[in-house]
Amino acid sequence: MRTVYVYVLDTLADWELGYVTAELHSSRFFKKDAERISLKTVSCSKDLVITMGGLKVAVDCLVDDINVGNASVLLLPGADTWSDPKHGAIIKKAKELLAVGATVCAICGSTVALADAGVLDERRHTSNGPGFLEMVSPSYKGQALYVDQGSVTDGNLVTAGSTASLLWAKQIIELLEVFEENTLEAWFSYFSTGEPSHFFALMQTLQSGNES
């Protein structure tokens, strides 16, 4: 079983995690032989976290409890509180995870924290639009590697802007290889367009998988 650690912090942007955590936890569209996923919330303390939407989130484990191995996955959501120095511990851990080949996925405000730490200076990445990281991170030096797309994968790092949570989820699921390729494409097409034909195509891929 693979562990996906979800970093939680006050003012966490609820919508940015919704697609990916729902699919990884429910496994409703997983291919038949997919590795199971264990989702764990992680934070810098065991205090209850209050999201931007006012939801209360319990913390499963602390930053030091994260297994630094290449099978681990860390999700870093956006929030208005990333500038608090106490979150430096998870960014340090993210650098350790990237160094051993683990997967780190950052969206919106968490990309600023990675930029501040120099993580984005040598990897293709994106954020909330061209010029955003320069504006909010004086130490950012990765301009030449910025890609003006909703979500970008560079090896074991996935970064995204605040409006690209669906594409971010797609790229994470693709890296984890828990969906069949045609299932993932139908899933993404349905949730990005709302067209009923894509829903029926999604259901068909599951039936085909069960018959094989």
C-alpha cells in the first residue's frame, strides 16, 4: 500500500484537494490491479486545522512521521498562511522527498513556498500565472523554467495554479498509475466538460476492465 501524505494548514483552499483526494481515497475508478492508497493528513502540530471553507480537519501525523522513501507522495495545497515560518519544516521534507525520487505535488500558494526554498529554480513548473512568483517570492530564480499552463509535471514534481485542480489531479493520478489510461481520459473529459457522453464512456471503461 502506498501512502499519500496531505499537508493541512489553516486557511487551506478546500477546492484544490477535492478531486485528487476523493479519487485516491475512494478508489472507485481504480484499475483492477492498482496499488491501494492510504491517505494521511500531516501537519506541523496535532492542532485541529480550519480550512478556508471553515471545515475542521484532524491531523493524522506530524512532519517528522513522513516516510522518506521513493514510494511516498506529498500533496501541498494552497493556503493564505504559507508565509508562517512553522511551515518551513514541510518544505524541507519536500526537498528530501524529491531527492529520493518521491512524488511532491504543489498547487497555488504552496508553489510560492517551494519557490522561496529554491525548489523551482531547476525544475519545470507553473503557478498562478506569469509574473506571480516573481511578485511574491524575491528569492525566486526559476523564470526560465516557468511554463504557462494550468498544471505541469517535471519528473516527480507536479505544480499547478489555483484554477487547475482538476488537471493537477489528472497528472497526479497518471503518475501513480492507478487508473487505466482510457478511464483517466474519460474521467477528465467528463469532469472538465460535463458532457454525458464522457460519463458513459467512463462507465464503459470500468465494465471493460472488469471483463478482462
